Amino acid sequence: MTGNRSTRILIWGDHARMRRTTLLLAIAAILVAACGSAVSTPGSTAINGTAAGQSTLPVGPSPSASLASAAPASVVPASIAPSAVPDDTVWLCKPGLADDPCTGNLDATVIDASGTKTVEPAAPATDPPIDCFYVYPTVSRQKTINANLTIDPEERAVAIAQAALFSRVCRVYAPIYPQLTLAAIAKPGDINFAAALIAYGGVGSAWRDYLANYNHGRGVVLIGHSQGAFMLTALIKYEIDANPDTRRLFVSALLMGGNVTVPVGKSVGGDFANVPACSSATQTGCVVAYSSFDTTPPADAVFGRTGSVLNPFGAASTIPLQILCVNPAAPAGGSGILRPYFPTTGLSLLVGGAAATPLAATPFVSYPGEYSAHCKSTGGATWLQIDRTGGANDHRPVVARSQSPAWGLHVVDVNIALGNLVDLVGSQSAAFK
């Protein structure tokens, strides 16, 4: 495989090592959700008012209650006053923020199968009716287990790549959070229970800040990929799913590469008790989730199989589960044509290297009609099947596969369908209003 391998690792991490980190994150979340005796973890840092060196979970039947005790600032009450929550989040993207990476130039060069190029002008919406709350994947190159809240070039690059185009249809809020870093992934044995809680606590605290000080009753879409999708799965499970006051603001969630589960053959259950899978482009209060592969996920697949990770953010299920797949190009089912958008600099998501050789003068490049997608289930796996449909005369770059077949097309989960996802949010926004 050609392409800039170092850049791919910079943005999404080494996949073999990240698999172990994903397992650890899931294990930590299960410990949060499980009933059991108090847990004290030495060596952790202070977060959300918890004393350094302590992370305590009480005995109790409620996963939500346990999580609340571990990270008190991450739990959203049914009714919340703006003055009750400090506005202290470090925002990567936020309306009115100077040098916001989510509100820059959104123009794209559209290249068809013949090589013809046309410029598609685009700009952030001036007054969109809803918000988007975006949580980025593993990008931090800091040397600690948990990242600090410094905005580094990696966070800016991935926000441009994955979140910026959503500003065409929503106001984008993206917090900096103390995620598990690439250095942590390099030494997974150093990642403990407290570190996973710190990462989630940062996301939960930012969510509470957003609801109290910026939401003002507006609908909101949650968007996350990889580690970001795992964090938002927990956020929905513990802070939205069982809370009608918050759920009425919930337009949808887009959770790519996060192994969201449902009972076999069902659209609700598994990770979420009340939030169903989206089944149309105008349904709201629902979730779109998938992991992309261009072939059947192997037996050791990290995504697409319920055995890939422990049941994230909850106790083991007593009923058969499968990974949820909703096709962003055809939410009602069947096949759909994808509208991929890739950044022209900064990331290498294409074989041939968009980062190494910019393919257009615009910030984005799009290859409509090169790929189609449909959800597929067989042999215990469920995934978004990506097929190249351009034909032998289509010489446009192809998407970069992951280093291991077990990861499929994980690095391009968002960008391979970014145009479809933005259109879907636009449709859901209109239906929500």
C-alpha cells in the first residue's frame, strides 16, 4: 500500500495498539456501570473536583449513579440553570471563536470519473437552526496518558477533516478533552481505570457546559468517530437516553467506528433503551452508526463484530446482540451512492497521499459516484460494505485501507460518506423544526 503512513498514524493511531486501548476503555466503562464495591485508583490526577489519587465508585444498582459519583460534573440534571455550570470548557470549535477550524473556507473541488474538475463553493450557514456537538478521535501526540487541554495542530487538522463541513447545516461545538493519547496507546499497560474516566469526564463536563450556557433550547446532533464515538455512546447512555428533558433536544447522533449494539434484528435496545436506529432521512431522536469495510470483517475484526470489544459502557447482555449499521446514503435500507469529501492537505486518507500531493487548490476534494455502500450482515458480523463502482476507466485515488484487515476502512469512516452525513443532518434539522 502506498501513501503517507506516518500521517495516518498521527491522526488515528497505530491500529494494533489502539485495539488494546479500545478494550481497556470498554473495560473501564463496564467497571463504571457495574454494581460492585468501591474502587480506589492510585496515581490519578484531579478532575472535576475529585481529589488527586482517588477515583471512587460506590456500591449501588444504578450505572448512571455510579458514573455520577466518579465524575460528578459530567451528569446533566433534568433542569439546569446557566449560572449553575461554569463556562470553563476549552473549545476547539465554537460559534464566534477566533480562528475556528470548523468555520473556515469550505470550498471543494469535485472530480468526476473522467477527471473533470468543478469547484463547489460552500460556507458556514449564517443562522442554522440546530447545533452539532463533535468529539474527535485519537489524535493527541502529547506524551502523557491523558492529553491536557492545549489545542495542538492535530486537533485542528481532524476538526477540519471531519467536522468543518457540518457547519453548512449546524453550529459546531467541539470541546478539547483529556483523551487517551497516542503515547498511551503505545504503552497500553499504563492505561488504568482512572485514565479512562478522566477522558470521559472531560467530555461530560463540556456537554454540561454546552447545555447550560450555549444550547438555549436548540436541537443538537452528536457526532463522534472512534474514541469520540465511544465517548458519545457513554454520554447518550448515561445522560440522554433516560432523561426526557434532554432527549427532547436530541436531533440525532452520528457514531462512526464505535461498535454501537442492538439486539439481533431490532432497531432499539442494546446500548440504548430509548434511542432507536434511524430508518429515514427525516427521522429524529435516533442514531446513525456503522463501521466501514470493503470486504467481510475477519474473525479478529476490531469493529463490526460484538466479540471485537466487550459490550461498551454497560454490563454484559443476556440477549444476542449485533453491531448497529445504518447506511448514511440510504437510512431506510438498501444501497446508496456515497459522496466522499477529503481534506486536500494535512491528512493522508487516500492512496497516493492527499497530504503529500494536494489534488486541488480548495480545502476539500470530493469524488462523487466512486463508491457505493450498503449494510451487510453475515457470519456474525454487521458492517457498512463499501464498493468501488467507478469502473476500470475511473482513475481517481482510492481510499487508504487500514494497516490491518481487522480495522477495515476505519480511518475513512467519516470522510467516505461525509457529504451524505451532512445532507442527513440537514434533512433531520428541517424535520426537527
